Amino acid sequence: MDKQRFTKPDGRALILYSKDKLGQVGDVPSPSRVPHTANPHLRWHPFRGEWISYAAHRQHRTFQPPPDYNPLAPSPSRPSEVPVGAWDIAVFDNLFPAFAAGAHDPPALAVATAPALGACEVLVFTQDATASLATLPLWHLELLLDVWADRYEELGARPDVAYVYAFENRGVEVGVTLHHPHGQIYAYPFVPPVPARALERERRHYEERGRGLLEEVVEREAEDGIRVVYRGTHALAFTPVFARYPYEVWVAPSRAVASCASLSRDERRDFARALKTVLMKFDGLWQRPFPYILALYQAPTDGAVHPEAHVHIELYPAYRMAGRLKYLAGSEIGAGVFTADSVPEQTVRDLQAVPVNVDG
Amino acid sequence: MDKQRFTKPDGRALILYSKDKLGQVGDVPSPSRVPHTANPHLRWHPFRGEWISYAAHRQHRTFQPPPDYNPLAPSPSRPSEVPVGAWDIAVFDNLFPAFAAGAHDPPALAVATAPALGACEVLVFTQDATASLATLPLWHLELLLDVWADRYEELGARPDVAYVYAFENRGVEVGVTLHHPHGQIYAYPFVPPVPARALERERRHYEERGRGLLEEVVEREAEDGIRVVYRGTHALAFTPVFARYPYEVWVAPSRAVASCASLSRDERRDFARALKTVLMKFDGLWQRPFPYILALYQAPTDGAVHPEAHVHIELYPAYRMAGRLKYLAGSEIGAGVFTADSVPEQTVRDLQAVPVNVDG
């Protein structure tokens, strides 16, 4: 993998990754040359015990893009976020970050406040605006795992970053406005509530049993077999017996590894294969692009040791059946209780039945 | 308030409430005469430490209503859920409950399972299909508080119910398919994760300070004033300084009271006034029906004493600005971290500026 770092005219960082040697790239652009400053702040929610990020600068967007404008594609004639060149994956600082290294002087309020330190990065998965993670070749998904590993190590090493979280929102159904294939990385200055609660339970399990909770779940799902979507030498994709979303799928290495950075080459290859299999099945299910949220969980980078952590991806589909969205409403949002119309054993059968050829 | 109980032809309960004497009602209907059995079950999510409810019977709906069909309006010629009569608010058992008293024999699986005991009720707010909570007169909202109080006491007294949660999903944007004004009550056999976490923090605060967390928040917001939407003798409506959603509003009695059942007549009257004010401002903001989730939090009915609890309503709007939905995506869903484009002090100003006349 080749990696080169640049600075945009507005001061933000750009990093280009390529499988082979990168070679020459064109001018590194940004939509504006005005130095970019972001100053998000945090407020403490005393009932939830959570930090909320406020990025009020987002309201002051001066740049109004035309409807067909794609800032994630190289475009010599229009303001773009990425340059012309032989890169495979591009990473740059989000123009309107909810977390930023330069955050400072939060307002004094009736609740605790703090600067929203950290980072928000955009990952352009490919130069091909018509592609998706499901259609990219296996080597490209493997490169994405390498990039996730690199971002984990680089951002995780920063003193203001306690958790590196990679995700993809796919589809207008989950709020995506730019259709060029891309994901994001949020580097939080704290361990966020959802992984924090999971890690607490994983740690308790690890201390009691001497091995990881997810390691055992993967083993049990592999043995049981009925909810398995992909079975490889080093990775398993499955709908967990306790899935909350219809068609929810988890992708995990069999070995309890803390992050993408600790995966061996063979493990990355099989993990990429597992992920591509699932995403192809998603798109094949109703013969149309399948919207989802992809969440990549890794060990915190908070300085503590996390033998309980086990890197994996959770995929939350937006639909509960063809054309019917799964709404999170009163029970899910207000009470935190998920209610499902179907059992995991039913929805996974539909996925199992979709034929895919990941090498095609 | 008059209250009368009936049994539907399929065995489900129906309760009619009216401000004045109810008088004679027509035949009590149900869409089908086949005895209704529901058997939802729970599975334990070991990473989230939560129960998930699976109601697979929901897939087997035999009744396919015509597009203009409104089962929440009295209708002598078509299958309806409610009878003809002078009732003001009707309550009946949900046809496809995620929680039910009759739940039994959950499947044996690799995770803990349990019968999904409890109840799911539908509350028809009015016979007028064109009304909404915002347009109902004050006495009708006060009656709704009486009904919520009654459901809290009746359901809360059941040994299988640990938490009585009332909510309204309003608008297609939050997944509503029936447009007749209605809400729901979920009576859970456990204290759900969201209120459980809030109560834990409220309890800690109560033990340390000798008074309620929300009591202090209400006092401070009333003093501060800049985020207040309604100020009455007994109730306050405000956008909390730590609001997660744009235009989020909380409605609370000033006095730390555990549930609707413990509110005095004067407090109910002022609470109804506060709620109507907020909902009229919502609809007035962009001169169109304003979709939201309304969540009513009360003390658990788990047998323990809860001096830390303080009944209140939280309203989560679906839009972050006119025509732009607030999507819960990668950060909110996967990490549990809310990111806002605006600060509470901005959005509340828009609400404050909407003139309303609750007595009109």
C-alpha cells in the first residue's frame, strides 16, 4: 500500500492511499481557499450520562453546490475535495466536523461543557461514482481494511482520541445526500456509550471465563450454523440469535483481535471476502441497492489494555421487508426496547438463498 | 371521568373513557371474531444487556384493510376497533402486541429467552379523525392525562408489569400508517434501558443532594429563562440546555411527582396547558403538521420506591429544519453519540416566536 499526505488550500488534511505506487497527482483542491476553522463543543446530558456534540458552524455553510455536484470525484473544472491521480481510496477532514482537533473555549453553561476534540474524516472508497462496497473487487475491500487499520493507528495515537469509529451510511433512507461511495471515521475524545456498554459486558465475560464474549458467540453461531451467511477459514458472517434489525448481519474474524491493525494478511483477505459476500447478498435480496448502516467496532485507544475487545462489523438494514422501512419510534427511541416483526432465523434464510459470486 | 370496560369478540379488552357520563354504546367490534392469541418472546442481547422482543405472529396478518380504512373510527358498516357511542378516549389491546399477558413457552436458544409478558395498548385520542393533540380542547388533554394516570395505576398494579410507558408516534416520518390521532402504551415486564439509565443517575443525584435532578433542572431552566417555551404555575415547557434533537422540548410539572396519577387537579390542568402550547407551536412553526415522538416517563412499577422519579414528557421532532429530516445514522445509532447542527438556544427561539392561543 502506498500512502501520501497533503494539505488542502483551506488547511485541512488529505491522505491518498493506493494499492500500487501512487505516482503523480494533480492539484490538491478544496471548495474554498478560506482557512477552515471548526469549533464544535460538547454538553453533558445529565439524564443519559452522555456527551452531545454541537457544531453550530454547520448552519453557516457558504458553499451551495449545484444538484449534480459530486465533491467526492476528481473534477478539474469544479471545486472538488479530491485530486486527479491514481489513488484508490482518499481520506480528508470533514468540512463540517462534529469533532475537531482545534476545538477550544466551550461556552459556560448550566451543565458541564468541553471542546469537542477528536476528528471527523471522510473516506472516499473509490473514484468510481457508480460503484459500491459490494461491487468493488476483493483487493479493493482488502485495501479498505488496510486504510481502516491505518486510520485506527494514526488517529488512535493522538492524545485527544479515545475511540476510532468507522462507519458507512448507505442510501437516502439513512440520510445520505452524496451518492458517491464513501464512509466516515469519527475519532471521539471519549469511548462512546454504545461500545462502552458492550465493552463493559465483554470485559465482565472475559474476566469470568478467560475468553472473549464475541469469540464464544462466533464459535457457537458457527457450530449452530442456521444463522450463518458466510463461513471462511478466518471469518464468519452471521445474523446473531439476538439480532435487533431484520436482516442484521455481523462480520467478525474468528480470532479475538483488537482492531483491523492486528489482523494478519490472511485474516484481512477472508474478512474482505465475508463482507463482500454479505453486501452482495443485501443488494441481491430485492434486486436493488440495499440501504444500511455499517458500524466497525474496535478496541478503544484510551490508553487502557482491552483484552475483551474483538474487532467486528455490525450491519443494520433500513428495511424490514421489501419497500417497508424499519422505523425506530416510540419503543426503540424513547424506551430503548427493540421490537421485531420477524425472528432472525426467518430473515437470514432469505439472505442465505441469494446466490453470489464474490470472485466474479 | 366515566370509565367502562368491554370484551371484544376476539377476546381482547376495550375500555372507554368519557368526561361526562358515557351512556349507551353500540356493539363492541373487532376486525375478526377468531379468538386472539399472541405469543411474543424475549431474547437477551449479551453485548447491549437488553431484552429484544420478537413478535413473529405479526407476519401472519390475515386482515388486509382497504387504503381508506380507519379502524380507529366508529364505523357500523366495516370492521372497526371501536364502537359507536359518546366516548372521548378509547383504549384497547393492540392486535399485534410486542408484549402480552398470555405470552408463554419461549424458544430454547443459545441466549437467555423469556415470555414477552406485559401489555401493548392503543389509545384512540378522540373520535375526530381530523383532530390532533394540538387541536383538542384543554379539557380533552386533561382527560388524556387522567387516562394515562388510570392506565399507569391499572397496568402498574399487575405483577408482570415493571414499567408503564406511554408514547405517541406522530407522522409518516416516524412510521405512522394510521392517521387517526392515537398513541400507545407499552407495559414492559422490566424497566427499559433508557429510563433505567436515567433513573440510575436521578437516584444518585437524589441521594447526594436530597432532591430530584429534574426538579433542579426545571428550576434552573425557569430561572435562566432563555430556553423556556411555556411557564405556568405548576408546569414548565423548555428546550433543555443539553437537548439532542433540534426543537426538542420537555414538559414537566414543577413539583417532583412520580406519575400522572400523583398530579393534583390543578397540576393536570397546567400540564395540559403546557403540552397544548408546545404542540400548537410545533404545528405553527412551519404551518404544517409537525411530526414527533412523544415519550411519557413515569416511576417504575417494579415494587421498589422511586423518590428520584419525576413524571415528564420528552418530545423528539423528526425534522431539523423545514423539510430536512434529522436522521439517526452512524454516530447516533452505532456509537450512541448525538451530533447537532444547531444549539438549543437557536431552535427554541423559533418556537418562542410562534404565537398561540390555547383557549381559542
